[in-house]
Amino acid sequence: IPQDDDEAARLYRRAAEQGHPIAQYCLGNCYRQGEGVPQDDREAARFYGLVAERGYAKGQYNLATLFVSGKGVPQDYAEAVRFYRLAAEQGLAAAQNNLATPCISGMGVPRDIGEAARYFHL
């Protein structure tokens, strides 16, 4: 079967509209990358936000990265840290690593080297 980004995005949207969290996450990825839909960080953030609030670690991580960059959402390090922390607590290694950096720099959280070390060693 040949790859068809337009059809994939259409099917993800159909499932996402029915509340399927993995489809919502995947549709967020489509918008983030511009695959099958026009690239739109605001729409990516919206779909990541839907699954992040439902506890989906990868959605929390991706939403956090948007808060760091200010793409699709206002730049907000405190919100980034909040979502990185939620994902890190579920064992997502990339979130644990990305959470350690603000703890070192004090970006969005009080500077805490001990907390940073804890996240680097998880």
C-alpha cells in the first residue's frame, strides 16, 4: 500500500472527532509536520492538549515542546515544565531529560540541581 498522507489525516480526523486519543495525537503530529494537512502549530497544540489533559504522556511531551518554543501557543516555560513533569512521571525518558534542563537553569521553575540530577538518573 503506498503512503497517502492526505488519506491518513482524513482517517485520523474521523477517529479524533469521535474522541479517540491516539487519533487525536496522530492528527496533532500531522498538523505539526504538515503531513496530509497544512502545517499549523496552533492546531497541533490543540490536539496535543486534548490528549495531554487525558494523561497521554507523548501528547504532554509534545505540548511541552510547543510551550518552550512558543509555536502554536504563547511561550510559557512554567506550562512546559508542568507538561514535561506529567510525562516524566509516567516514565517518558525524553520528558525526564527535558525536565532536568529547566531545573538546572531555573527556567519556569526554581533552580534545583538536586531535582535535575534526579530526573537525569530516572
